[in-house]
Amino acid sequence: MDSLISSLKRSLTRLLVLIPVLVSLSISPLSVSALYPSDPSSVEAIDDSLHGQDLQNTEYVKYDLSGKDLGEANFTGAYFSVSSLKNADLSGANMTNVIAYATRFDNANLTNVKLTGAELLKSVFDGVTIDGADFTDAVLDRSQQKKLCEVATGSTAESLGCSTTAAGYVPATKGQGFNPGT
């Protein structure tokens, strides 16, 4: 009985702490822009062609760079979060040590892009062109790595670790491996 009372007291205390937070959120809810602040000048202000620009250590949070000419730009150390690079031309760009979290690269041209050491988690690469791209030491979701390996050739396939991806997980056959029933 004492443990039940003690548990109820802890629950009531937690509830009393949460009530002011819930009330303040209901009066003035957080907007998405508060969670992901973006440059107030907006993406529309960005020139259509950033070809060959030095954009080292820049931040793109919720930016739509779809269809932009970003070829041969230097994005070393740049940060992309919840951004879109759909149909963008990034050919020859330097994206060394880029962090691109939850970024869409659908149908982008990544020909000869240097993505060494890039953090690409939760990013999507549907329909990209990756001829000559270098993914050495890049971190990306296993499912995206497998998709890229389906179209990668030569040094790009090697930098993606496609030979180790193909040899990845092999399910245990009956009579082998872990068997919880024995």
C-alpha cells in the first residue's frame, strides 16, 4: 500500500510540473519556424546560380534549393537540415564533411561530387546521378546505401562500400545461428 501511495505522489508531482507547460503551449503554440529557424531573407533571395561559389560552413535549415545550379561550389563543412536539393546540379561540388540530415537529393546530379566524411543520415537519394562521386567515410542509412550501390560503378561503388553491402546481413538457416527454443 505504501508503494502505491508513493507511486501516486510521484505521478501527481510530474503532472503538476507539466501543467504550466501544457497551458503555455495551448495559449501560444510553437510554430514550425520556431523549431527550425531559417534565414529571414528566405530562399527566394538566393541567386539561381551558385555555380562555383565558396559556401564553406554555411547553414541551410528548411531551404529549398531544388533545381539550383550548385555545380563546383565549395560546401565544405556546410549544414543542411530538412532541406531540398531535388533536381539540383551539384556536379563537381566539394561537399567534404557536410552534414545533410533529412535532406532530399531526389534526381540531383551528383556527378564527381566529393562527399568524403559527410553525415547523410535520414537523407533520400532517389534517382540521383552519382558517376564519379566519392562517398569515402560518408555515413548514410543502410537502405540508401543499398539503393546507391544498385547504380554505382567503379570508384563510386568502392567508396560506398558496395562489396561489403552485398555481403551484409545473411539470415541464419534452420539449424544454424541463434535458436531461442533450445
